[in-house]
Amino acid sequence: CVCFRVCRRWKQLVKDQRLWRAVDLSTWKGLTSRVLWVLLRQYLGHGLRCLRLRGLLLSARRGAFLTESWLQALRSKCPRLRRLCLQYTDLRRLRSCRLLPPSLQVLELRSCEVSPGFFSQDPEAAVETLVLDSVPSFCDQHLRSLCTWQQLSRLELRDLSRVSAGGLRRCVPPAAQTLGRLTHLELETWRLAQMVALGLGKGWPGLERLSLGGNEVSPGLLSVSRLQDLRWLRLRACRLNQKTVLRCCRSLTQLRTLEFIEVEFVEDEEERRPDAAQSSEDDPVPELRRSLRSLLPECSVCFSGCRLTVNRD
């Protein structure tokens, strides 16, 4: 934006829409509503595909950030916007998500606040992916509203304290109005009730990709064997027993990718075989890797940041 003022030639180069395909302002803490208007009027245009913004929830300068008039201007000036990522943004002044650009396919809300009716109407945009990470005001009512989103196929839920076990249970198959259109689901929680309410043991037809994380992964993992369409499974930031993993994967014949991210494998010293292979930083659980290879020969297994803990008591 400073180069914009050098000369006419540089001004022409700076306004080239190929420079404004992906705009990331999430690390800029000085972003205000006034700056957003300047960006939209002078720089952003039909070339914009991805926009990341950081709001004022953690700033001492409270006030309007994303207004209805700015979103309407964004709809007209950026008709090809595909991804919108908002962080620390107060959306409680917006009545509905129908104000979002109709071209939007991915919506990410991280540490944001939303109004009670924000998700109540199916957006004009064909939103296929919705990411909700640490949204304190997100509750059962919002989750229920997502069941009406016709194009939603990927849903990521992380650290949503106001979503109850009952609210989650009412939105998963085989209930009347559910999130049954999902093919990709990610749930990261530290609450046992939420993981149990996911109801994976009753099956979820069409669910092909699943990611589970948090301290209470085991109840969900034990039910994964009922997901006959599952092709991709990720287990993240949790504690697991090797026998539990093998038990759940035994019937997943369609599984093609299995990822363990920052998983702590716990094993009792009494159960450890004397001739067991030694673990290393690159291969923390060699016995499990070999067992999975023979159990699922067509599945790719990946370990990243994992470790093995042996209980000696």
C-alpha cells in the first residue's frame, strides 16, 4: 500500500488483481473498520479468492468491525471469494450468515462471537466447509441450525463448551433432522459426554473422513469400527492404548489413510513383550506399525510427534 503512492506505474502494478488472490491480515493487530473500507475500495476486487481477518475482540478499541454495509460491498466487489477466515471477530451485530458472499465455499470462525440466529438460515453461499474453533457463544441451537445447510459436507468442531451431549446426539444420524450429509467430520473435545454423544456406534452412512482429538478419544475410537465407509482417520493430541487401536481398525477394510498426530501411547510394563522392538523418535511404536501393516495392507499409516509411555507401577 505504501508502494501504491510511488508513481503511476507502481500504482498500476500494485492494483494488479493477481497480487490480491490470497490476503492474510490475521497477524495485523491494527486492523480497523476504516482500514477495511480503504482496502475494499482501492485494492480488493474480482481476483480475491481467500481473505483472513483479525477482529477487535481482544483489542481495547471496541466497536464495529464487520458491518452489514461492508459485507454487502464485499459481495459486489469480490464475486469470486471462496474462503473467509475470521479470528477474534464479534459477529453478534450481524443478523444472519446470509450477508456472506454467495461464492463462499469455506468459512472459518476462530475465537469469534456469533448472534443467536447467525446460522438459522441456509446461506445463499454454497458453504461446503465450516470450521468452528473456540467460539464461546456457539450452542445447541446453532448446531441444530446447521442441519438445514444443504451443501455442508465438512464440519470441524473444536473446544465448544456450550454444546451439550443432548444437542450433539440430536444432530447425528439416525435422528430425523441431522448432519447426515457430512462426508468429513472433525471433533476435538476434552469432554467425555460430547465424545459419547457422537454416536459413532450406530453408524454414519457416507462419512468418509473422521478426525478425533482431545483427552476423551477412546469412547469414540471404540465405535469407529461401525463406520463402513470410512477411508481416512486421524487421531490427534490424545492418549491411546495399542490394543484399543488394533481392535477398532480390525473391521475398517475401506480405510486408506491412518494418521497419529501428537499421540501418547500408554503401555503397561507387564504387557510389554521381552523381545519387543525398541522405540525411537522416528518410530515410537514399531510393534503397532507392523501389526497395522499386516491388518490393513492397503492403508498408509503415519506417526507425527508421537511418543510411548511405559507404566512401571
